Amino acid sequence: MTTVTSARATAKAHETVAAAEATTGWTELPEIGDPSKVKPRDARDLSRQFFDRLGSLEEGTHEYQYVRNTLIEMNLSLVRYAAARFRSRSNSEMEDIVQVGTIGLIKAIDRFELTREVEFTSFAVPYIVGEIKRFFRDTSWAVHVPRRLQEARVELAKATEELRTRLGRTPTTRELSELMSLSEEEVIEARKASNAYTSSSLDAALTGNPDSDGESALADFIGEDDTALELVDDFHSLAPLIAQLDDRERLIIHLRFVEERTQAQIGEELGVSQMHVSRLISRIIKRLRTGLLDPAVA
């Protein structure tokens, strides 16, 4: 029934356009049986004719809707072309991507003007891709969480709004668990998962002290300096120097600074006195320090 109705509407639109052509002297538009099957190369030339006609029609009329819909169907290949960039997505996501891309195509058609002197394809693709990226930005999670928690987040938002309207206050965890038929632990877990939906940049400006002249960034309040990072260059320079030590000297360095044994324990391991171990360590450290300060090594 839907197909018959659609066919009748299309035929009526053709008749209306033909009548308008007869009374206004417009150049007759090409007859297109199925616009969605028009090849991209042909669609480029045909689109210019249809855009030229669209600019002369009053919005909301049957003629306008026919020309506009034909433009949309003829250029759906542009949506498929843009959607191919995201082919790594699942099949269900690709369906959404094509639908969202079609919205971008429609926006491009409504805003395109032949006076721009650019090809419609060059004008439309950025609109389509931009709409798809906006869709990802608004619906994608900043951090991956299990599917059940993604769904629980949506249900939690609905339940919270319903109870807030009904109670006139923010609902408790127990009230939410009863409405959602979930345990309180699951509600808490869904609430925590909601925090992963969006993320903030460390450079994001925060509202700081109103008496302060400058703005504070999020990075100023979280994290701390890792002093060990300052040693990375030293370790990198030290590695070849340690490789030049003999086996016994490397063992002493390992026991003292890796296993953190005392000099007495190292002496027992090597069968020498603690004093001798102390002299050996001092000599090795002096040798390594001299090597680090040598410009030729650096």
C-alpha cells in the first residue's frame, strides 16, 4: 500500500512540474525513473539542473518537494562515500552513520547555491562528514564501559527524572533501585559508569578565585610531578658505563642499589670485610660519576 501511495505521489509531482513548465516556459527537467540509481557521474550534471530549478520554486509547494527529494535521492552516493571512512564500525552503527550522513546531505542541499561556483560534491561532503562526527561526539563514550552499563545509564537517567518529578527532590539510591528493579550496588555502578560518558581536557579552564586575574586549569589541581622522570636521562647515560664494569663490580652495584643490601651483607656474600666493600663502592661510584661528567660520554 505504501509503495502504491508513493508511486501516486511521485506521478502527481511529475504532472505538477510538467504543468508548471508549460505555463512558465521553464526548460523541461530530465525524466528520472529512480533517482537513487543515478550514477554519481550523471548525478553531478543533473544536480546542477535541479538546483537551478529549485532556486525558482516556492518552498512548500509540490514542485519544490519533488525537485528537492530528487536531489536527495540522486546524491545518496555521497553519503555512502563519506560513511565508508568509518567502515570499521559495526553493521548496526553503520546504519546510524548513513542516516546521520543523510541529514548532513539534506542540510547541504538546503544551503547550496549555484552562485557559489563550486561543485556540489565539494560543498556537501564536509557537511556529511561533519554531521557524522557530531553524532560520534554526542553519542560516544569517552571511556569504554560494558554494554550493560551503557544501557543502565540510560535507564538511570530516565528513572532519576521520573522520581525527581514525582517526589520533588533528588531520589535516593534505594528509591532508584526499587523503580529500576536493580540492586543498590548495580545502581551505584551505573552511576559511576555515567562519569565515563564524557571527559575533560587537562587544559580546561576552571572558575577560580574571582579576585584572581588569571584562569586556573584542571591540570593545576590534579596529579603531581614525578621526580623519577628527572632520572631517565641519567639512567640512559649510566647504562653504557655500567656495561664497562667487570662482573664483580656490577654485582656489587646490583646488591647495593637494586637489592638494597647493607655493606656488611655484601661483604658476607663476597667473602670480604665491610670496610673493603665500602672502598669498592666508593671507587665504582667515583668512576661512574667521572664518566657521566665527561662531555664525550654525554
